[in-house]
Amino acid sequence: YSEGRLNMEYSMSKIITLFESNTFATLLGVLIGFALSFVWEWVKDRKRRKQIKINLVKELESIQGQIKEKKRAIVDVQNALDKGSFLDPKTTHVNCMVYTNSIGEIYSEMDVLSLNCLHLIYERIRLAEDILDTFKDDFITHSNSRDRDAFSIGKVILKDVMESYDKTIKLVDSFLKGEPIDVHYIKEQ
């Protein structure tokens, strides 16, 4: 035998011994366990992101109804202002929990038009909430001013909020139909 052949036989016997030992089985088990763990985490992550998307759609469907309720409350306030009396428009805030807490997790999977549309939906809601939350204080401030008609100013503000809610509903509808409105005119550029 040549020296190279002896080294090869020696190497083969070491490999065979390794296969027959518990060390190889342990090493193989660890590798398989790692691979299974990686696949399991990947599957769980995909399921979680899919659930976030489902929850976002449910939230948007709920928002449609919540905005209708907000608009009814605003009509009551407008009617009170028309009669020369005051009614506070502050109500329960629109639920935006899924978007607020989870959008970052699905951001990379969404197209720019959808992201822009969603952002505008939720910003319009936030701004309307801010206006309605401070409406009473603003009304009192304007009422204490000789130069301002609090009732006229209040009516204009509420009209703007109603128009914003109408536009928000259109944005929500477009998103739910899978045809988000191009709010920043990206397609035209």
C-alpha cells in the first residue's frame, strides 16, 4: 500500500467511527432541531403578520361605523348651535389600535399607495379627534371675545370635520376594495 492510500483508509475509518458514535447523532439532532426551530419561527411570524392584516381590515370596517356615529353626534351639535345653544361634540375616540400598534410589522409588505392611503386615513381621524377634543375650550375662548362669533366659528369648524370624515370614508372604502386612492399622486409622477 502506498502512504496516501493508508491515510485515506485511516480517514475513512475515522468517518465511519464518527457515524457510529453518539457524537454524530447528537450533532445531527442539534442541527435538525435548529432548522425546525427556524422554520417554526418563520411560520409563526408569517401567521402573525397575516393576522395583523386581517385585524387591520376589521379595524377599518369598524372605523366606517364609528365615523357614522361621530357624524351623527356632530349633526346634533350643529343643530344645537343653530338654535343658539351649545353641545359638546367630544365622544369616544375612533379605535385605531391595530394601526398604531402593528403597522410597523407589515410596513415592508405593503405598497406605497396603500401605505399613503392608510396614513392619510389615520391622520384625518387623529386631527378630527384633536379638533373635537378641544372644541368646547375653543368655543368658550371665542365666546369670551367681542370680535368673534363663537357660534359661526363653531359651525365652520364642524362643517370642516364633517367634510374630512366624508373624505376619510372614501379613503377607507378604496383601501378595503384593494384600490387605494393615490393620495400623493405618485402614479402621475
